[in-house]
Amino acid sequence: MNFPTLSDIRAAHDRIRPFIHRTPILTSTAINEIAGCEIFFKCENFQKVGAFKARGAANAVMKLTPGQRAKGVATHSSGNHAAALARAASVAGIPSYIVMPSNAPEIKKKAVKGYGGEIIECEPNLKARETTLEAVVERTGATFIPPYDFMDVIEGQGTCALELLEDQPDLDIVMAPVGGGGLLGGTALTAHYLNPTIKVIAGEPTGADDAYRSFHAGEIIPQTGPNTIADGLLTSLGKLNFELIQRYVDDILLATDPQTIEAMRLVYERMKIVIEPSCAVPLAALLANKDRFAGKKVGIILSGGNVDLGKLPF
Amino acid sequence: MNFPTLSDIRAAHDRIRPFIHRTPILTSTAINEIAGCEIFFKCENFQKVGAFKARGAANAVMKLTPGQRAKGVATHSSGNHAAALARAASVAGIPSYIVMPSNAPEIKKKAVKGYGGEIIECEPNLKARETTLEAVVERTGATFIPPYDFMDVIEGQGTCALELLEDQPDLDIVMAPVGGGGLLGGTALTAHYLNPTIKVIAGEPTGADDAYRSFHAGEIIPQTGPNTIADGLLTSLGKLNFELIQRYVDDILLATDPQTIEAMRLVYERMKIVIEPSCAVPLAALLANKDRFAGKKVGIILSGGNVDLGKLPF
């Protein structure tokens, strides 16, 4: 499999730059004291659509041929990829068809509609999502842009670590959460190219630990019955993503939901920024394994800030 | 009364610069669209101690004589000034004595203790605060640093608008919330010096509208029985502050609590930052008076982010 090269990732960055924010890196003296290391938070909660997903979606849409553009794009997603794809399509002036489970959070449906995406509802299971999507693609001729198991999306997500390491080249460790593995795969690839001595460590919830189990088994073990507050990390690893993780990720650390809620509260209280639970998992995993990080410079990608404010776990 | 000159405010900025953050200015396309004007948010929620109060307290402490320093500082405050003074004293290596009402929020007590301040509890009324403070000052010889009705504090708070107008000199309007009037007074003074054509407009809750009533009556009408979610704006205007407001503030606009909560939610959802209710009052007042701001460039000082996460009003 030919993964994107560093030139590819840089080209993706040039391609999407007009459509995304270069997000800031924030630090907190108080959190550094608690953690016993120096943390640089790459704030993708401030990204367009409130999540790093804006990168991969924009990259995939901007790479479409004129013929593909004419018919639009489609995907199935309950989360940030849905809004990200709808927005990227809207920016490109093409239609988007988003298959969403009927129980998707209202805030995420609102976001998709706000960007002019057409929502097609389905039963809340993977089978229904896939068959509904197939029907939509057949009807419209739209191009399917998968949320993570797709090279152009991984390439786009890799631009986040590119910015992080441009701004802060002397990191010892980079951390990202892992769900499907789009962000983690892109991050690991970029870090590998820019500085192979940087350790890449993922954070994953104990209630959806398929990446952890797959990583140690050496083969993909799909997630069944995920149970965690980190609602962006429920899906199973993608194939391309797993290959990247096997090659370039150094470790996957777990965090329980109470640990994740505590880390989330710390970020709200000390940094005064809004993050979604999935986003707090790497910090929670770090705090649960402080010895591993003592005295290091650690970049943590805060992946998004789309949380239902009426249901904060505090 | 001799108010601080522009040189005084610039000198205050130099004096406190090592001890405060130069906070960022954030913008939101989505909020601009809703508001019908261009808003530049000066994010003092990212300030040390989570509020602009770090400025005035640092300025007052750094201006003490060596003799005064030796005996420390004291104040009565239920809020951000308490933490700000304790921190400024801690940075200066001197003791601080903070009189707090027994019903002050736990998070604010924790902050004061965290900075090494000594808390002296009293009954939750102004009389008890004042007599307890007098006793503390008598016992310790500490210098009383009032929260807002004090020249060195106003001078320090004026440094916030200094940064805002350095970074964004072409504003038509600057807005700040008004409680005791320290931030508003300092802001109005700085704006007046830097560009007298800039309008300065305050936001105040309808449930604690003494500044509005005083402004229109031409004399201080103290606040009795305040009733608002904006817990940083409960106090009555100070004398110095009122004089500044009469001279340099163009208008005071009111916002109801539901309007404030809606504005607060907008900031959390669209900007992904944590602010306290008091902080959302100017945006709420703007949104309730959109015609006044149509097409203008408006600077809004987001005064602080110290909110009890367990009691968010969403």
C-alpha cells in the first residue's frame, strides 16, 4: 500500500489552507504542574466545524475531478465527519448527502443542515448505515467519502501534526485519540516523516478499546458494544489506519470514563476552553501513566469541541 | 480628581507585563453573522486567575512601598479580585488576607488558598465584610486594596483596552460589563486617550442595574437586592468609577438573564471557550440592540472564565 509521502501531506496542507484555520497551540502552567511534564495542546476544537475532521473532508473534496464534483459527495457519520463533509461540499459549491442514524445528537444534525447538507436518516446500526448509503450513492451518483479508512482523508488529517511540529519541533511525544484511526494514522505518518525519534502514543477509552486489543494482537479485532462517554471514538479501526498504526504508533494507552471526565474538567477549569469528551482521552491516559511522560515535551491534539452543552458530565 | 494619564496606564502595563498574559483576540464568523456586525473578543477568560482582575491587583501590589510590602495586603471580595490579589501577593512574596463571605463559591475559595492567601470568613453582607476587614487590617497592618474603587486598580484594568486597541486600532465601539466599574472605568479612560471617537458602551444585567440608573440620574443610586445570574456584577458602582463613567462612557445597555444565558451559550457553542455569566452580558446587550451596532467594528472584553462547571445554566 502506498501511503501519502511528506510531499503529499504538504500539498494537502496547501490545498486546504484557504478553508481551514491554523489552530493555536495552548499551554497551561497548572496542568503541567499536575502532569509533571510540558504539554502543548493543539486546539482543533477551534477548527472549522469544531473538529480536525474539517481537514480530511476538505482535502478529499478538493481532490475530486470535475466530473465527480458535479454529482456531489456522500457519507455516513453520526459525528463531526458529517458536518465537515457538508461544509467542505458547501465551500466547493457541490451537493452533499449525509446518512445519519436517527439517534444522532441534535447539535450534529443542526450543523449538517446549517452547511446545506441533505440528511438521510437510518436505523442506528452499521448495516443500516451502509445499505442506506449504497442506495443514496446509486440514486445520486455522489462520491462516497469515508470518515477515516480513506487515503485522502488520512492525508488531510496528517496536516494537523504538520502544523503542530512546525510550531513546536522539539516534542518528545505526540498524542492523539483513536477511534477509526484517521487522525492517529495521519499524525503518526507526519511525525514519522518529520522526526522519526518522536514517539506517537494514542489514548483510547477502556469502553471502546479495539485499537488497543488489535495493536497487541497484531490483527484487527472489531469493536462490539462500545460503552464510553467518548462518543467520537466508538467505531472500529479502519484497515489503512491499522496498517499505519502498526508501523508508526509506539503505544496505545487506555483511560476509563471517570479519568476522561476528570481530564475534561481540568481542561475546562484551567484552560477555559470547550472540548468534547473524546478529546480528553489522551490527557486522561497521560495522567494515568505519569511516569511514562515525566519531564517530557508532549504535544496533545485536542480533536474537537462539539459537545452537547446540556449534557456536560460535571 | 486626578485620573491616571495615558503615560500612567502605559507605565502600569510595563509594570505588570511580567505577571500577566497578553490575552488573544478571537473572532467568530458565525457570531458576526448573527450579530450583524464585526466583533473582536478580548479574551480575559484566558488571563491569569481566569479574569482581568489579575491586572489591577498586580498593578496595586507592585506599586506598594517596601514598608507596605512587608505587612502584606488585604481585601474583601467574594470573587475574582480575591484570587487576583492573593496571586499578585504570592508573586511579590508578601502575605495576603482575604475576607470572604461564608457563602462564597467553593471554586473561588480554592483559588485563593491555592495562591497562598489567608481566608477570613464573615457573614454574607457588606457590613460584616467591612468590619471584618477593618479588624484584619488593624491586626496585621496590611494595606487594603479595594476591588474597584481605587486608582491603582482602575489604572491596571485600563491596560486591557490598551492591548485591545493596540491589536485592533480601528474599532468603532468598545464594550465591557459593569459591576463596580473598575474594568469599565479603566476601559473608558484608555479608549478616550487613544481615540476619543470610539464609543464606549457598557452591558449591565437588568437584575443589578444600578449603573444604568445612576448614569441616567446623574448621581450614584446604590444597588439593593441584586438578582441576576451575572454573579460578578452584583456590587454597586464605586465613586471614582462613576466619575469616569459620567465623563467617558457613552451608554449603558441592559440584558435580561435569559438573554445573557443565550449569549453565553452562543460563545460556548461557536467559539468553544469557557466564560462566566457576567462576561456574556455585553454580547447579550448587543444582540438585544442590533440596530445600534449594525456594520460596526465592536471590541467586547470577555472579562473572565471562572464558572462553577457543575452549575452551568444550559
